[in-house]
Amino acid sequence: MKSTLKILIFLFSLYQGFGQEFQFEQKLIDSIYVKALNNRFDLILSDGWTYIELNGLGKRLSKLNVSNRFKFLSKNELNKIAKKEKIYMIETYHKIINENTIDINFKFFSLSLIDGVISKNQITDKPKTYNPDMRFIKEESNWNIKINVFISFYD
């Protein structure tokens, strides 16, 4: 009985160690998203708005210190505007590489009314090999941008 219990505890500890992903507080991930958006000078300096849907991430980011060139709207609000004019929106997502590296990536979409139906078309396609749009590296206690495909001087 004791040996069976020991084996089960050992197997459980092995299971806990393998495939374990690094976990970060939501507040940290959100702050990295804010840094990423505020370093998208191509979008900040462009004409018009860049829209972000008020999904879970969008709701959290809309309450933080993001550039006023980004407009956070619900899906219904986005569709109302898209009925009148073609608009552009982005979706952001992250990939945790390790405990010191987080990638932020962007997808661009256009929303427009085509034959009475709102059409959402992805504008940017990612290459088959993975290359992050932005890579944040933790150095001491700061998260710094090391890759930013939108600005070439980070290379």
C-alpha cells in the first residue's frame, strides 16, 4: 500500500513537471500589451482610428494607458460603423516563450458592408515559419522590446 502511494506521488510529481507552461499575472501580460500598442508608431501616426474589439482583452486594455489613436468598441458598434464605411481593426495575441520572453503578435482585419453583409477580411497573413511581431525580454526587473518588426532600429 505504501509503495503504491509512493509510486502515485512520484508519477504525479513527474506529470506536474512536464509540459508545464510559464504562468504570468494577467496584470503583467496586459502591461506588455499596452507597451506593444504604444510602440506601434505606424498605427499611432496613421490617419484615422485603429479599432480593437471590446472582448475580454479589449475591455481590460481600454481601461489602461493606451494611446488615444486606438478606439475600443463592441462588436455591434464596429458593425454599425462598418455599414457606413470600411474600417480597420487589429487583434492581438501573445505567446509565452519562457519565463523571460513573451511575444506579442497582431492580426489586421478590414470590416466592410458587402452585399448587405458585414465582411471581416484578414489583411495580413503570417509566414509559415514563426517570427514574432514584437518580442519582450525581461532584463533585471524590466520588460524591454528586443524585436519590433514595425521599427527597424531594434535589430
